[in-house]
Amino acid sequence: MKYLIMWLLLLPLLATAQQSAPDYVCPPCGSCDSITYHQPGICPHCGMQLISKTNAQQTPPPTICFLLYDGVEVLDFAGPMEVFSYAGFKVFTVAKTKAPVTSQRILKINPDYSIQDAPPADYFAVFGGDDEVAGKDPEIIKWIKQRDASTKGYFSVCTGAFILANAGLLDHLTVTTFHKSIKHLQNMLPNATVLDNVRYVDNGRIITTAGISAGIDGALHLVARMYGQEAALKIAKQMEYDKYVPEQGLVIKH
Amino acid sequence: MKYLIMWLLLLPLLATAQQSAPDYVCPPCGSCDSITYHQPGICPHCGMQLISKTNAQQTPPPTICFLLYDGVEVLDFAGPMEVFSYAGFKVFTVAKTKAPVTSQRILKINPDYSIQDAPPADYFAVFGGDDEVAGKDPEIIKWIKQRDASTKGYFSVCTGAFILANAGLLDHLTVTTFHKSIKHLQNMLPNATVLDNVRYVDNGRIITTAGISAGIDGALHLVARMYGQEAALKIAKQMEYDKYVPEQGLVIKH
């Protein structure tokens, strides 16, 4: 009887505790950002550490703008899109206009924004392919320069580096690009050092990666820099990209 | 004078020879299929062996149908799309309807066809993600079965294997899927052997791959089977995916 009374007295307290227990969410990713968990731990979907819902709401996710154009190489942007989505970035796509763009002469994509209405983003990402299209378009280059003050960091894959070069962003840096375009970029940037045989080069504000599939490694590196190597390795595991070797990249400056 | 007369006599013959010299093209790929070369050799863009234009016209490229749906994982299909495009496949996309589908909750794609008007293809490819959408849709499963007689081979990445399983295609086979879904697929297919720790399994008509990035390895394997390991390795080099290790896959039957 004594225990029953104690239990009855405790009930309101227990109910209050239950009401105020924090909820947990996975750092938003493509698969599990809408699920709420009632205990801390590991997301059963992607293996990321759950964080309290309140913290998640207070800290907006990093944003990254993907510049797409007709002829953009499909794996160049899809690899990093996969990584950044699992890392909780808010990824959006932009093209010169809102008309669909075709990637790899196959995939027809509706960009989220045109350069007329794209919002600012923490990171700005460019990719290779028929990059003369974007890299030599004065309107696109002008637009990239206009966004520079609000851009925290740049990320290029493959010959996407030529777009950054045309925007005057790579002078005096150590960078990389597609293996067949190393000499071309070096000729274009006599004041820069263009490296071969490196998966990515991190200059702090600007990360350039080698060709096509190397974008995956560069994106995992940026995640590792922001959230720790463990977070990057978890995403690599989720993607079954255990072929990621952090040491294949070069860090000049964080 | 004698030589001048001989030269004048030979001129028409030389002109004829020049006219009939064969032209060469790269096995059509996303970057270089529209360029004609006047000598055999290696394509300077993608490193593939040039073939005579006449042969290229006489042998139509293999076709592959990519089934996309809302929630399809972006790297699941983009990796193989990259590989197959370099290997000269004609790749097209199909969704249940022609309405845009969203991949990874980010990328808005206009499919080339709906299941109402999609042409037949030599190969049929399915991918993971929110695969319950496609795998449990009776109309899609019925459509896959209807195409079966005209389909030479199947290719699944990640949990795309569940779509093939629902179409009754994996019974009694050795297969693989996303690492977190091995048990689930094994329970669904008591007569099949579902393997972990293998990048791809080739049963001849049906190739299944492990999760997400493993689709790249499976696609390279199919290219190697069709055109030789050298062709696959050249594409891997082009993509800077020298992380491709053929032995990480399992061939049950070619």
C-alpha cells in the first residue's frame, strides 16, 4: 500500500519528465531527416549521431549551391550530392536559366533556381563536363563574383576548376583538376601550382578535386573538416565507399 | 618530266584512295561521339579505341533502361550512368509517369519516358532509395514482367534488388544488396543466397550490386564482360576511379 501511494505521488512528476524529455533527430539527410527519436544514439538508417531536436532547429544546416549546365558530367555532381545530403547540408541546384539542363547527354534536370533568383549559400560547388559552357559565359562568371562576399567556401570537381579559374579565384593557390587537363589549367594559371596525382587539394576557402569520381573524396574531406573524420567515415560506410582514403588528398590550409 | 607525268597519272588514284579511306569514331560516349577522326587509334578524350565509322553505324549501341522514381538514390544511378555512357550504351530514363521525379530529395529529373511509352531495351536497370515506392507498385512490377521477354539482362544497385525480387526475378540465385538490407532480402527470398561483403554478383542474365557506390563497380564489370577488362579499366581511368578492383565482385555464371 505504501508503494502504491508513493507511485501515485510520483506519477505527475514522471509525466512531466516524459513531456520535457528532449526529442532527437538525425542530422537531416536524404533518408531520415523527418524521423523523431525519443532517445539519443545512432540513426538506424545512416549511422549518424542523433542530435537533440532543439539544437537541430537552432542550428540551420549548411547550404551549398550546385551550379549545373548543359553537358555537366553526371558523376561529378552526383557523388558530392550524395555525400553532402547525408552530412545534412541543404543542397540546391542552379542553372543560368530555369530551363531544364541535360547532364551526360542523358539526364534532364529541372534546376531549383536560375542565376536571377538563386539565394546565397555557404558553399558554392562547380563541376566538370562541357565546362566551356559555364566557364566562359560572362554572365555566369559575373554572377559568381557577385556572390563572392556571401560565399564561405568553394568546391570544384574535375574541370569545374576552370570555372573558378575564370572567376579569378585560383590565382596563387595549389589546386588540382581532371588528369587530362592539368597542363591546360597550369598554362591558364601561371601563378598557381596545379598538381597531378592527388584526389583533392584544400586551400581552406577553396577545395579543388581531381576528375569525376574524386568529387566523392573531396566532399567526404569537407565533411571530415566540418564534423570530424568519424562522421565522414560513417557516410563513406553508408555509401559502401570504403575505398575512401583521406590521405590521398592534400591539405594546404584549413 | 617523267616523274611529273607519273604524278599527274597517279593523282586521280590518290584522290580516290583519300575519298575511300575509312573514318573513325569513338564508341559513342557523353563527350566525344560526334567527332570523326581520319586515322585509327585512341580517342584523345576518353582513351577508348576508335572504331571505323561504318562498323559503328552497322552495330547499334546496346540500350539500357534506367527505372527512376521519387526517392531514388542519386549515386545509385549516376555512377552506372557515367560508366555506361562512356562504354557507348544508349541510356534512357523511365518513370511511372512523365511527371518529374525527385532524387535524394534534391534533384528534379524529367524522365525520358513513362511506363506507357518506354521502348524496349537490351538491359533493364533498377536502383535503391525509397524503393518501396517502385518495388511494391503493382503497375511497375507488371510492366517489368511484360518487358521480360525482350530484356537481355538486368542490373540492380543497392536495394534496387528488392524491385527485381518483387518481379520474381531473383529466386534461386546468388545475389547481393545494400549492406543493411542483406537479412531483409534473405528473408524475402528463402530460396536465394544473399551475400554480404561482395561488390557485385553476376548470374549471367542478372547482375546485383551492393549499396550506392558499388553500382560503379557492377557497371564496370558489365562493360568488362562485354568489351574486355581493358575497356573497363580505361573507363575507370577516365573517371579517376582507379579504386575499381574487379576481384571484389563474384561471377557465378557469365
